[in-house]
Amino acid sequence: MAQNPIGTAIDRDRMVELGREDGAFVVDVAEQVETADLPDGAAVVWRLRKEGDVARLALVPVPEDEVPDDTVAGRVGEDESLPIPRSLITEGLELDPEAYDPENPLLFKRGEIGEVAAAAAMPTGAPAPAADTALELQPVRFADGTPFHDEPVPEESLDSDPIAEAELERDADAGGEPQSGTVSAPIDSSFVNEVLTNRGVDREQVIEVLEAIARHDLIGPEDDATEYDPLTVDDRAVIVVDADVWEAEIAPEVDVERDALDAARKIHHRQAADLYDRANADEEREIAESRDAVVVKR
């Protein structure tokens, strides 16, 4: 599927920012280290990890008595903003410290890596990680939507991506060129057109809702309200949700009119019905038809 980058407040809130304090580069990782289940009080160090051509930052727990003082970035549970060595900024991320704009910060996607990947990021002869998990930050884009690394959008996939189509239409109206991006949409454009045709609904607001769900993982398998595992078809999964999920979990994350939210809800329901048809999942569909559904990337 094609991808689309739009810098939004939601986008910025859901990611980790590379900030500056007194000239030093820092990352506020208080919430992230807790999510990654790093040992409380553990000493942690920043390491550069490469996967393909993309440089990533790994925050690795290390044994207390085996780490030189000048390499300790901080301690889990004690420090919120941890400084990042300048060499990782200039040589690792290839950023110019003098040109870096903290008002348009680099945004990272947070994740976890296992001890094998964490150990591979450590220098030769360095102590092994002190835990079986480490925090990883993958640079994705700047706050204004500019990609960290510009990559072309696959032309063959535009027909199945309503978010990319909407972006192309907006760019065409503005006389500009479409941007490359980083977010996939798990919704077929036919259902977007079907629901919005002859409706007085702001298409861009509907796309904003679809984009927020796709980009920020607002709904996941843990939200499924049935006794079945979520139905998966190719690279998509259908999450059957209770009626209040759209109001409680999705609506607060998007600033759109109610009719746009309702339209997005209907689009997801029709996409889900189509996936049930493809999978011939009649029994599961009978249960799902009486509830709402959200289609997500598998």
C-alpha cells in the first residue's frame, strides 16, 4: 500500500521528539522506558543500531559495575530527559547540530528489541546487556511531516490507498508535487468513495480519521470484543469492538465534525464486511455484524 506523510499534532504527540536543552540533544524517555519494561534503576546507555540503511538509537541497560562513567546516559526511573552523545547525532543520524530546528524536531517511532539485537549494537568487548529487552527509537520524520529519509511512493499501490489519493488530490489542487511518506492505509479506496458519494461530508476530515487510526495504532487486537481471534486477510486484521470504542478511544484523538467520524466508522464497517466475505467467515460475521469493527494492518 502507498504511504502518506502529514505532520499533525496527533502525530507529534504519539512519537518521541529529539529535543535540545542548553545546547545538548536530549530525548524524554520516561514513559518509553516504563513501556519497554526496563529494570527500574538500571544504568542505560545510547548505542547506534543499523537495520538496512536506517540508523536507529538503542537505549540499552548495562551492568552497573562494568560501564565507564562517561558512557552512562542515565538511570531508569530517575531521569526523564536523557542526553544523547553528539557523535550519534552528527555521525549516526547525520544531522547538522547548527542547522537543527528544535521547533521542528525529529520524531522517532518507539519500539523494543531483544537482547541479541541490543548486544549487536554494543561495541566489541563491551559488556552484554543487563536485561532481555532494550528500547529502540527509529527516526521517521520531522514534526512538519518531512520524511527523515525521502523515499518514492510506489505508483502501483495508489489505487488501493485513500489516504495517498487524498494527499495527491490536495497537492494537485495546490499545484505542488506529492510527498513521499511513512504511513499505510488498510482501507480500499472503493469504500471511501462509496460512503462519501452524495454526502455532504468533508472528505479531508474523514481521511484524517482513517489516517489517525492507521498511523497511531489507536485500536489493536487487545480491543477485540469477541471470543475469536481477529480475522486476518492478507496484511489486514478485523478488530470487532464494542459500541463505545469509537467515542471513547478514537473521537478524542481527532478534531473533526461528528459526520466525518460517523462516515469513517461506516467505511471501516464496510471494509470489514468485505474481508469477512473474502474469508468465508460466516459464523464470525454474524457476531461482528451486530457490533462495530475497525480494520487495521496485521
